[in-house]
Amino acid sequence: MKLTSIRQELPAVQRLAYLNTGSIGPLPRRAAQAIAAEAERQLLEGRVHSKQFIEESPRFLTALRARFARLLSADADEIALTRNTTEGMNIAVWGINWRMGDEIITTRTEHEGGYLPVYAAARRFGLSLRVVDIGERADPTALLAALTPRARLVVVSHVQWKTGAILPLAEVAQAAHRVGAWVAVDGAQSAGAIPIDVRASDVDFYAVSGQKWLCGPEGTGALYVRRERLSELAPTYVGYSTLAPYPAADNAGYFLPAPGAKRFECGTVYWPALYGLNESLRWLEEEVGYEWVFAQRRAVTERCREILAETPGVTIHSPPHEAGLTVFSVAGLEPMAASDALAEMGVMIRSVRDPDRLRVSTGFFNNEEDVFRLRDGLLKLRTKI
Amino acid sequence: MKLTSIRQELPAVQRLAYLNTGSIGPLPRRAAQAIAAEAERQLLEGRVHSKQFIEESPRFLTALRARFARLLSADADEIALTRNTTEGMNIAVWGINWRMGDEIITTRTEHEGGYLPVYAAARRFGLSLRVVDIGERADPTALLAALTPRARLVVVSHVQWKTGAILPLAEVAQAAHRVGAWVAVDGAQSAGAIPIDVRASDVDFYAVSGQKWLCGPEGTGALYVRRERLSELAPTYVGYSTLAPYPAADNAGYFLPAPGAKRFECGTVYWPALYGLNESLRWLEEEVGYEWVFAQRRAVTERCREILAETPGVTIHSPPHEAGLTVFSVAGLEPMAASDALAEMGVMIRSVRDPDRLRVSTGFFNNEEDVFRLRDGLLKLRTKI
């Protein structure tokens, strides 16, 4: 019953076997309506905002940061609004006062949004780079072994985008902190898919995207910056939104950043998208309920795993009981071509590379029928081999 | 006649005396329609794009970069799509291989999007910072005098946001190049207001916003990176869009950026806004025509200046025959309060600070009547003193 009404709120889910939320999630009607309403207002009334808007918008942004804070078990002033997880990871990596020879540690299986800033900063600042293999089960042993007193930053994903495995963050963070290193987490595949508690996991930075499991618009996201790090991480890309209230700068090189993580925000955004994001988050938090989201997501993921395990030719690579991603191979099917062929049948999943595999995302809004459509599609492709 | 049909395309201009394009411009109906159509498609069909979309989107983005390239007299592969001018200025400032003691030069009257990255980079890399006074007429003398062989970068605005004065870029760039320094230009108040020729002006980096004089959506913009600098400026914030086609990275710290200025692009964007931007630029280029845009803008700015000059109590601070901004004071009126009071009369201008003044923006779509409404509003406020 509840699932039925949820699926009615998500038109794309009714139309397709929508199993690619790990790339980008379905948008709820109310988010689209909020975007359209503000876009229409901008067109007709102009975007030179009224005094009322200017006074109200900081309150709106604070409330939006607070929504992310509750999701992550943080405080609102530890949240910077960003454009995506990638921007958050860049803010964390570039904000450290690097010294030549400092060690930066990451894994062989990060997304581009995580490893590229690490590679770029390592080259720029002459850092010692350690890229470790945590395997398909996100075993932290190699990460822990790589930690030395020269380590400054560990860059990892909470949920691994190519396996769905969950890294035990608290174990990594505690070991990192023992040697004086910080931990920056790519949360693109966790936020909205599994519960997150940045305090319990003890990490320093946690970056999330709005458009995946949180069903928000593209170009939105947030970065958690642990309170103690707010004054230890320098803003890198800076602009008007970085500043403390006027006057916050002189003509000699001094400027005072805003209190809290707002100091890491930079530049104008497409404002209607923020209204849409707020509606997506409000819906998940206040109507669907995050506890229900996580429990339902877990149940449908487990059911997906069962169905795939019973499908001839399928090998599942993801460890069980993890996040919303299930990575698998099908004997005789080339993943990229199979993904394209499934899309033509209305079954939306994706392929990943290194190694080449298929990846299915199961969200709180998916049902068994979606997974059966995937299975039927795979069986159909198998008959053509 | 032409102006009438242009104003019909811009609903906000019909409703208000829309004289604040320097903050944010009016949106044409066709841009709003393109945004709404893609937003609706995303809602109904999902945002997991088809194979066709994935194949077509690089062509769309190349065509969008080409629109900016034609506007700036550059080549498409010298254009990176950004979120705003501020992002472009950050890319330019942070991408230089700074050495401690290098000199960076800017003016006392830059926007936050220009001077803040300069201040932040100066602090981070131990640069020698020179902040010079170019006065109300954008006299480059002090800039030229500040250039020494240790200078690496000069950060200036083409059109000064607090006066509207135009800096003679070629003079600055040629002097900078003689000592081996590069020039990064904040073009927020020039792109769409005056002709720009990055080759003739000989600058190295030129950042523009979509949402001001180009009448595009917020959160859009572009950065010109001169061909010779593409391999000399390092990408700082990096992500998936930075990369060359797969495989472009290994597990040991190596990655190959995309050819051309695409290497400076980073992270997901709100895709419907790009469609809107493309429609705004298409309209200006193919239907209104940039030559007409610039000539009409100039004519209405000059008329605005005449009308203000004849208005009792008004002192104009902007030099004549410059860009679309006219900065002025009115005896007895506090600028911020006056701007708020005018907004209540439907007259949209803005105040600036240091020094406190009023700023009116006149675009190609404005008419004499808009300026008379401003004058009448000012006279009404003067009677209340």
C-alpha cells in the first residue's frame, strides 16, 4: 500500500524497471513541481529577488543544510551545500595544508570524484601516494596497514561503487586518527541508501550527492565537515558565498570566511533546483521516513539477490547484506552491450568496467516485479547467444 | 518594432522596470520552455539517459562551448563550461604552478569572485600580493607600474562592477606578457553587454556568467583558456568530466585530462539549465544578433545617462561611453534604502558599497520608459526627504 503510493509519486518508476539509482535516482512529482513553480516565478517576476526573498533565503538554506545534517547525524553548521559529491571531495582534499612528502592514502576502486582530486593534489604538492587494494568485500586491512605517522588523509567510499560493499568506516577512522590522519568519505552510494552516522563513524569529511538515492535534482549535494576541522581546512575555491557578513575583507589580502561549513560554499546555483532538492528531502524525511527507506531498500536488495542467484548463468560479485548495489556477471553476455539491450526493454541498469560487470541498483521504491523484469530481460538476452 | 517583440519574449521586462541585469538578467520564454521541457522529460522518463542521449550529449556540449567561443572570438576547444564567473576565476588562479614569492596582482575594486581566489591563493602559496587602485575610470597605469619580472598573474575585470568602466585589456595583457605574467579576466559584466575579442585583447583566461547579460539560467557560465595555456594550467577541482576518454587513469596516480578546456570541467550539473542556456545564447546570436544587442545596449545606456544627468540631485560616477552599468548617487538618499524603496515601485536597480552608491544596468531590451520610471521613482523618494 505505502509502496504503491510511493511509486505513484515517482512517474519514471512506473514506466521503467528503474534499477539505476546508483547513477541517478527517480525524481518525485513534488520536487519537479517545486522546480517548475520557481522556474515560472523567475520567468514572470524576474530573478532580481525581492527584499523579502533576500531576507528569507538564508533561512531556507540553513533549513536545507539542517535536512542533510539530520540525515548524516551532524549539525547544520557542519554542512556545506555543494553541486555534487565530487565537489565535496575536492573541497576536502584541496583544503589541507599539505607539505611535500605527506602521505595520502586511497583505494584502487574509488570513483573518479574521489581518486582524481587525490591524484591531482599528490602531483601538485609532492605527496606520497598510497593506492591500496581493499578487494571486493571492502576489507580495510590494507588501508590500516598503509597508515604511517606521515599519513595526513585517507580517501575512501562508504559504499563501493563497483561492488556495493560497505567499508567499516569507524575502524578506518579510528586507526587514521591514531596516526594523526583524517578521513574523507565519498558517500555518493550511501546517502539515502543506508543509515549514516558521521559521529559514530568518527570521520572528518563526508560528501554526498542529491541526485542519486536522495531523489533530488542533478547539480546538488552536501559536504559534512566535522566541527573540529572547520578551522583546520582552508576554503580553496572561494567566492561571495564563502564570506562572513559584510565587511569581511580588506584591500590587503585579508578575508574572513563565514562561520561554519558555509565557508566552503562558492558561487551561484540554479535556485529552482534547491527548492526541488528540499522537497525530495522533505518527502523522504517527513512522509516516507528514512527508517522505512532503509529497511525497504534492504529488503528489495536481498530479494534482488535471491532472484539473480536463481537466474541461470548469473554470478553475483557483491557481498551479501550490504548497500543498494548488486554487481554481477552473466555467462556469455558482454556487460555494456547487455546494459544497452536491457535499456531497450525498459530495464535500466548499468555496466561498470575494470572488471567488466553489470550493476543493478535497488531502491526503496523498487518492487519484486522490477527485478523480475531484469531477470526476464537477462534470460531473453541469453537465448540469443 | 524589434524591441517590442524582444520585450514580449522577456516577461519580467514587461512587468518591471528591469534595470538590474548586472546582478541577474531577464530570462527569455524559450529558455524557460527548454528548461521546463527537459525537467518534465526527466520526471516522466527518468534521468537514466538513453544510449542515444549519451551519444548526443557530447555533441550538444561541444555546440554550447562553440556558442561561447563565437561570443568571445575563441575556438570551442578553448572553452570550459562552468557554473559561474567565480568558478572560472578560481580555475585560473588555482591552476598555476605557483612558487613561493611569485607576484600576483589585482585591483582594489574586483568582485569577490575575482579577489577572493587571489587572496586565498596568495595566503596558501606564499605569494607576494599587489592590490592596486585603478580609480573610477579603470586607468591601467597603476597595474602597469606594479608589473615586475616576478609577476605571474594579473587578475582584473573587463567591466568594473562598481563603476561600469572598461579596462583597456590589450594594454594590460601586452605589458603583462612582456614580463612573463598572464592575465585572468572577470567578464561577468562584459559578456553580452559589450563586444569581446579575447585574441585581440591578448588575455590568457576570460571567465563569464550565463545568468547576467546573456539572459541564461543561474549556475551556468564559461571559461576561456587560451590555447597555449591549456597544457600550462593544471586542472584543480577534478572529476569524471575532467578525464580523457577511457582508459585515462591507472592505479598509481597517473591520469590523462581530456583534450582542450573540457579538462577544467568538473562534476554533474542541472542538465535542463544547460538546455535553457543554449536557447538563450541561440536567441541572442541567431535572432536578436549580438551586433544589435551591443548597439542597442549602448544607445539605451547613453539615454539613461542623459536622463539621470538631468534629474535633480543626481551625480553620475561612471565614465561615459562605457558598458551597461551606470553608477550614481542622489543627494539625500541612502543607496540601500533607496534601492529597496524603488523595488517596491517595480523599479529594479541595486546599491553597491565602498563607496555607497546606486547602480543601474541597461540592457538591449530596456527602453526609455524603463529609465523614466527610475527617474520618477527617484524624484518621488526625493520629495520624502
